[in-house]
Amino acid sequence: MPYPVSLKDKVVLVVGGAGGIGAATARQFAAQGAKVVVTHRAGEDKAQAAAGLLATLDGGDHAAFAADVADTPTLIALRDAISARYGRLDVLVNTAGFTKPVPHGDLDALTDELIDRMFEVNWRGQFAAIRTFAPLLKAAGDGLIVSVSSIAGISGAGSSIAYCATKAGIDVMTKSLGRALAPEIRVLGVSPGVVDTGFVPGRGAEFNAKTAATTPLKRVASADDVAAAILACATHLTFSTGSTIIVDGGRIL
């Protein structure tokens, strides 16, 4: 097998591809010759953002489709669209997710509705995407799933207790599916610490600077740092499955 593995003409689906980590991932896979499909939520502004991302990608035959991980019928429609256009899928990258900061000691603020929505999107949504696209990935013979987790799932310190729990759940899911889907599909996770995106509402330059000062590598991650780890799962870590790769500059130490 050539090393690193070539991604030329591979079909890669980045769920949540219009977000910070998702967009960086789409760019890096496209730069390696892959055909990239990104998803976006419904709405004209979301569609325009996805179209703008496609315009920045190297190569051609990329596509953007509306889909919602919390709405399985939209994922099935997406699978049908990918099958019709490309006839295959080689890599699924799950980057969709959301959070809302809730102090861990404020138990009343972590309402049933917020807990349910957090699990619906961040855990059930990732599993639903995997369940939907597993047949296409299995047919490829060497399919790959990469789910974006967080060190919050290890440390228990994050934007909310529910968010930490969903990410711990993704880590367990990665182990379980790494075993269940082998050998046709490899399943890996990538677990960032703080990333310089707008993902967590209310966190900006001041928060990042304080975090960088207490991180061994003295900076927070960029979206490209995380995307590079996701790309490595496809190009270099070809004998790995069921594992989660930490990309946090030593934050968890």
C-alpha cells in the first residue's frame, strides 16, 4: 500500500461541513484530491455559506446538500443523493454539533429540554449519520468514519455537564463501532481541546489567551490543527480503529 494513502477521487462526506472544523476538513481533503460533500442546515443563508465554501475547494465535483442529523429522513435523502451522484462513499466525517454554556454547579439551568437537545444532536445525530451511511462505506471495502469528540468527554470539564456526557458517549461509540464494523469500516475519533472557532457562545480572544497560558504548547488549537488529525486518520493511521486521537496541545495533562 502506498504511504501515505492517496485520496484522489475518494468521496468524502463532511457532516456539518459549513462549520469551522468542518470547513477546514473539507479544504484539506479537497487539497488531497478527494471529492467532498458537505452538509448544511436548512435556510438560504446556510446554503449560501456552504456554496461559498465549495468555491474555495481545490479540484471539482464537490457538492453541498441540506441535512439535519436530528432528522433521519434528511440523512436518508442525503444518502440517496450521494449514491446517485457518485455511486460510492469512502469517508464519513461527523463534525455536526452544538453547545450552550451552563455552569456545572447550576443544576436547575441544565433543563430537561437542553439535555434532550444536546443528546439528540451531539450523540444520536452522529450515530444516525453512521447508521445511515454504513452500507455505502461497507461497500467501499475500506470505509472510514471519523467522529469529532472533545477532551470534555475525558476531563468532565466543558461548557456543560450534558456536553461532556455526549462527548464521552461518542468516545464509547467509537470503541463499540470500531469492533462492530470491522474489517470493512474503520472508526476513529478526534478529540480537540479549546479550538479557535465560534463554536462555544461567549468565548473569545480573552478566553483563548487564558487557556493558551495554561496549555503546555502555549496556544489553543486552530480548526486546521483538528482537520489535519482527521485527514491523518485517512492517510496515515490505516491500521487503527476504535481509538480517539487527542488534539489539545497537552491541555488534558
